[in-house]
Amino acid sequence: MNAPIKATVTLEPRPLYGIGTVARLTGLKSDTLRVWERRYGLGASYKSATGRRQYTQSDLDHLQLVSALVKQGVRIGEIAASDRKTLEVLLQQQNQFGAPKSLPPSKPRVVFVGAELCQWIDGHQGCISGVSALLARMPVDDAIALVDAEQSADLLVAHCPSLTLQQIRGVEAVAARLGARRTIVLYQFANEQWLAELERSGHSALQYPVEPSRLAFEMGRVQVEKETTEGIGNLSDLMPAKPRLFSDQELLAAAEEKIVLDCECPRHLSELIRSLNDFEAYSSACSVENWKDAAIHASIYAYTCQARHLMEKALQSALEGRTLAVDATPAQKRA
């Protein structure tokens, strides 16, 4: 007897773009896009209930890659059937030969679960302009089985009108199915016990209906995390903030050290780190009046933490050089 086939649902992509918007964002003419669709199948992949075809974020990202390569001299017929990964590799190879980088970083994938939440998103699409969103118009309990496990997400946003432990576990099951890095639970009614359970489990909780700017800020945090993890432009070494390696007393002591080259590097590095420590504390406590300002300060804080960590690694190397000089034998020192 054949095993039953488990049904899945197709998630609705957002935002959706018309051909004029895609032409503007890719630098291609609308006529060119129509020819590419007719000849190579490079067209809009989403079809609305009324039969209108629209471009998804994935369609746009793909066409931006194709457009960038064509502008650098690659023939469209050679790459029309290539997948995204192949196009990215080809563009990277082009960039190694001096071609300018012309594409923005890929947008985070965010899955929204809940019929009422998805309807709310339909009316507030401005807050998802910075992400590639997928809408699942169903309760969390249904999403556990019906959301396609082949989908992936950087963030899961789930609506749980009345929060219970069962729904928390359901959200976690959907997040695991999608491989989501972060989870936001939007609730209307919840007691302190379940809110505390969410916090202990590492999930964020916001009361629904949520302020659009607050939700946009939370998704902006996901973008920063995605960029610092994957690297963008010349910031490929950027990583999430690390704990401090030196206390203030250790930095003062390090400033007095001399290394094998007998230079002032320890002192200069110590002063830089102490200054970054001060700015890091200032940035984390800086008052803001709205979530847009908070998003900017979150980025500043993340970059400051990373700069401090890199300077600490530099000081660590300098002090290791001093240790080698102290431990060397007289003969080695003369050599």
C-alpha cells in the first residue's frame, strides 16, 4: 500500500511588482522584459486570483543578477536558463576582474502565519518593503503540517490570538520546519507565565495589532544580522558582537607594555579600545523617539561592537609579540 501523500500549501509571496517597477529596478526596458519572458521564460511567476501576472521578490532578484551580467557583456542566451547560485558565481567572477558591484544584498525571507495577520499585512505592505515575505493564511496548528518544509526563512512571524503553551510549541515546530533563525509571536491575550516561557525559549513577543514601524524595526534587525553573518561588500569580516576581551584595568596595563619592535602600538590600541568601549556604552543607552531612530542606533551599536572586537584582537597580537620577546633566549634575541 502506498504511503499517503502529505498535502502542502503554496505560500503567497509579497511584495509583488508590476513590469514597470521591475524595469526601473533592473535598469531594463519593459519591452526587453517581455521579449525575455517570451523567449527564455524569464517572466513573472505569480498569478493572482484574477489572472494577473506579477513579479515576486525572487523574480526581481533573479532578473537583477541577469541584468548585471548582461550589462557586463555576458550574452543573455548563455545565462537565461541558469539558476540563482550559478548567476551569483558568474557575477563574482566578473567582479574579480574589476567590474563594479551593482547589486544590493539579498533581502531576508520572512514567513507570516495567521489569516488575520496576513490580512493586516495586505493593508500595511510598507512595513515589509525591506524583506521577501511569504504569507500563510492559516492558524499555527495547521501550518505545522501544511507549510512546505522545502521553504526556508530567516524570520517567522506568527499570530497567536490567545497564547497557550500548545501554541508556543506549535510556533517552535513551524520555525524548526522553516529553519528560521528568529521568531516573533504576536498575541492578543496572554498571561505572564506564557510570556515568560516565550522569553526563556528565546522568542520575541509583541501585542497585536502591532505598530507597523515596530514590526519594520524588528525585521530591520534581521537584515543587520543577515548582513553581519554573510558579509556585505568590504565588510565580509563583520560578525555579531563579542564579549570584551580586556577590562579597563587590563587596558591601562597594556598601554605601558613594550613589544619586540619597541613601538607604541599597545598604547595606541588601548586608547582606541577604551574610546570604543565608551562609545559602545553611549550608543546602547542613546535615547530615541521612534523605531526608525532605534533601527539606526541598533546598526551603529552593532558596527561599534565589531570595531572594538577587531581592535582587541589586534592588541592581543601585539601583547603576544611582547611575550615572545620576553621568553626568547639571549642568542635568539641577538639573532
